[in-house]
Amino acid sequence: MAKYLMLKHYRGAPAALNDVPMDRWTPREVSDHVQYMHDFAARLQETGEFVDGQGLSPEGTFVRYDGEGRPPVTDGPFAETKDLIAGWMVIDVDSYERALELAGELSAAPGSGGKPIHEWLELRQIMPAPPTIAE
């Protein structure tokens, strides 16, 4: 079994076929989209392939250490994950092919007009723990 992270993007990925921003959807369209995500996760819980998933708020801050006794530095000149990542789901599957299959299915979540979004999802394998080095 290998774990994969499926990232949903606000922007930064290639445009989806049904590329209407969520802030222009009706309340029913948003509700149907969220329900699809819940149903998808519930089905994967039954098969043991679901690990976790969360939607993310658009608000966020980059933070970094700026030296002893100094306040942390926040934000920066680069595109921020708060502007890019809408949410994520972690799956634990038998093969890369299964991960691709599930990402393709998740890409079909309904959007504007109840039609599948066909959004691009970023699929990344979670690295296994490095081997322990014995002295």
C-alpha cells in the first residue's frame, strides 16, 4: 500500500472544463459539490483507502523564523498556498494506477450547473519513512 496526496487547487493548475469559480455557484451547487466530496470519502472509508481529507479556508499566512528575539516574518513575494490550495485528501491504495483512477473520479465533482468540473488535481505520493541508520 502507498499513500497519495490529492490536492485541489483554487488556481495555478490548468483550467478545468467547467471553469466557473466557486464564488459564482449557487448555494445548491456548492452543497452538491461538498456532498459529492463527502460521499466519495465515505466510499473510500468502506474500502479502507481513505486516510484523511480537509477543505482549506482561503485565509492563511506564511511564517518563518527571523532570528533570536525577533518576531516571525509573515507573508512574502511569492504565490501563497492560501491562494492556491483549496483542499486535500490522502488515500492509501495498492497501486499508482488505483491512485490515478480515484483522482480522476474526484476530478468529476459537480460544479456550476451541476456539471462535472473536470478539474485538474495534483497527485503526489507521500514519501515513506527513511530507513533507520544503525551505528
